[in-house]
Amino acid sequence: MSNPGSGDLATLQSAPREVARWQKAQQQLTSGRYSHALAAYGELVRNHAAIAQLWFEMGIAAGGDLDFALAHQAFQTSLSLAPDDSSLLLLIGQQYQRLRQLEHARECFERAVAAEPDSIHARLSLAAWFERERRVDDAWECVAECLARKPGDASALYFRAFLLHRRGQKAEAAAALRSLILAGIPDPNIKSSSAHLLGVVLDELGEYAEALRWLRDAKGQLYQTNSTLLLQRTYDQTDRQRRALLAALKPADIQRWRKESPAEGNPCQLVFLGGHPRSGTTLVEQVLGAHPGIMAFDEPEAFNMEVVNEVAPTQSTRGLTLDGLNSLSAATRTNLRQRYFRSLLREAPGENGSRVLVDKNPSPTASLHLWLRVFPEVKAIIPLRDPRDVVISCYFQNLSLTSANVNFLSLEGTARHFADLMDVWLRMKELGGFDWLETRYEDVVTNLAGEGRRITEFIGLPWDPQQEKFYETARRKFVFAPTYHDVTKPVHHRAIGRWQNYAEALQPVMGRLERYCKAFGYG
């Protein structure tokens, strides 16, 4: 591969001041100080315009600073300097995907394969993209080409088994995964993913006891390959701080926040669609998003990036307090609102005049108090589902570990996570002073039109008949949620009462879940 700018890179690396400036810019970038990083990169690229890596990092900083046009310009400049660097193409493709600029992302993945045809990583990255776009045949061709070039590659064999599963060939997928695991997998991530997927496939085949054994094996491996103790400590600290804040919060605080709402109005009615993961949040979002007057956003980063990270930065050991919430000035809240909407609407630069914006993302339910401080007029929709089904469904997820989902490595941890998040909701509902609606997953799947109408009317719009065929609209979208494959199908009842297949395994956590079963009407 060519290496444009290598001479300029050598010049920079031989200048200690320039190296120090670059290192400082990188530190600012990784700590989320995007405006400072952007200024530093601006100076660096003026002095060293031929270094592709500088432009790439500048693009990340620009995106973080919500200058999406500059981010695109920086990424394109980086690509023009290193057009045959497949690794860089993949990295920029991932950044475009994060910015929800999907056409540019796909182009980068395709160019990476063209630049380095023998790269298994590039081809599988493109295959993964095709699968997310429901182009399973194209993904299959990518994997077949990988195996033609390197027949024993474990990552390609795993993805082939994954595609067999996607095609509904469950027995074949199980056989392929057993063979792969038996042969030995050196990569720990592929090893744990293979065991996890085998558990998922066996569950669908009705082999529940063996499915659970494979899931436990997969999660046990993750315990050994990730910094789970650090993630757990972070989670515990955040939970303690949040509980202290919510205990201090009073109804009068929320009432005062509503009176202190900034004078300028929202672009549209804002709806927060939260709840616990795997409670039907994506299903409700897709039903609402099929309405012509609603623009629904699928797990956007806007609230966490532009509000949570600004108000309660992760490096704070004290965490967000009620005094901190109350002391947010009108100017600060206005700036947070403006940044939030600018970040949210980046996904819809040609905004279509929708009357309602729906921000669907389960994790910010833990920050509902912050939602109400910055957006006191927001309407909150909280999908509910049988807690036992939620715990089993979350346990079956194979996610990149964070401090939020590290609990999903065990049934006990998953039950705790459910309790912690739903305690937030029960406390906020008790405090009142805002507009909210609960909806049950079981009611949505058994009476889609009736429950869908109730939810739609809550946010101020009439039911539209095309919402009943939401899955047809979903097939035309790139869905970011982990359940992207499920919401392109009509509703079904198969997931109701799924927990009964694992009743014995759930027995140790039933005491913790009992309170929530009663609170939400799941006797």
C-alpha cells in the first residue's frame, strides 16, 4: 500500500514540540474536549497537510463538536491522502456509521475491499454491513470469498454460521458452530461469540438446558478477557450516586423545573421512549416511526453525548447531585437543548416537518431526572414487559461490554440491572409532575392497532393505518438497535412467557423480581 505523506510524518515526528502538540490533541479528543481538540488539529493540519492520520482524527473532533460538514471534509481529505489504506478506510467507515451517514459508510467498506482484496477483516466488515442492510446473499458472497482465500479462517467460519442462522437454517448453524468450537478457536472474542451464538440457536431449537450451558460458557470466557471488575465498580458507583440524588429529589423540584423551562420552543414535540432494554422499546419506536407525522430516532447518541456528558462527566468522582441539577442556569440549559437538537437532527438534514420527534434509547431512562431538568416539557413513554422475560432476553444478548451492560454476564447481575433501572422509573413516577405513559409489550403484540393508537394519541397525533404494517417501513431503514433483525417482521407472540423455559435457572433471582412483577401487573 502507498504511504502518502510519509516524509511529512517523519518531519513531524522529529520535532518534539509538534509531537507534544499532537499528543495533547489526542488526549483532548479521547476525553471528549472536542472544541479544544479541533482547534489543535486545525493548527496541525495547516503545518502538516499531507498526514492522513491527522485529518482522520480532526474529523472525529469535528463530529464531536457537531460540525458535521467539517467532519466530512476532514475524512475525505484523509482518504484522498491514503486512498489504498484499507485499515483507514474501515476506520472512517465506522465513523461515518456513528455519524449516521450511511452512504459514505458503505462506500468506505466497499473501497476497503477493493484496496486490499486479500484482507479477511475488510471483507467481513463489508459482510457485516450487508447483513445489517438485510442483504444476506451479498454478505454470504463476501464470506464465501473469504473462505475461498483462507478456508480455515475462524472469523469467516463464525460469520458463515451466523448467516446460516439468519437464513433460518438453525440445524446447519448449530452443526457448523459445534465443528468450529471443536476444532479450537485461538481468538478469545470469536471463541466466546461462537459459544454464545450456539446457545441462541439451541434455544430456538428448543434445547433449553444445553443452550443455557453454552451461554454460561460464553459469558464465563468474557469475564476472563475483559476488565469486568473495573466496569462493575463504575456501574456500582454510578448507581449509588443516582440513588442518593433521587432520594433527595422532591415533587416541588420537578414542578419548579417545569416553570423554569427556557422561553424558546422546541422544533417539535419531543418524546423520550425509554424503559429497560428488551422491553419492546424498538417495536414501539418502529410502530411510531411508521407514522408520517413522527420522526423516530433509533438509539441516537445525542442525549448522552450533549447532555449527560456535559452535565455529569464520567471523570467526576462525586457525580451529579440535586444541587448540581438545580444550579444549572437558564443559559446552560438553553445551550444543552440547542446542542441536543443539532446532534439529534444530524440524522435528518432535510427535516421533513414532522410534528413529533421520538428519541428511543433505553439507557437514558437512568437519567430521566436530567431529561426533566433540561426538557421539562418532554413526554415519556415507558414500555413494560414481564420482568422474567426481560431478564432472560437480556441474558441472551451478545453485546460489547460497557459499565451499563456488564451485569448481563449473569442472570443475577441482569436481574439487578433490571431492578436498578426500574427503581428509577418507579421513583420518577412517584414524584410526578411530567407527562408519561406506560405500555405493555404483551398488549402491543396482541392488540397492535388498539395499543398503538393509545400510544400515538398520547403524543398528540391520530393513529395512521400504515403504522400497523410498521415492519414494511422498517425494512427500508438501517436499524441500529440490537433487535434490528426482529422488527422487520410482523408481530408475534412467541416471546411471551419465554422465561418459563428457564424457570429453574431463574429461581435464585425470583425474589428480587417479585416486587416488579407485582408493581407492573405480572402475577
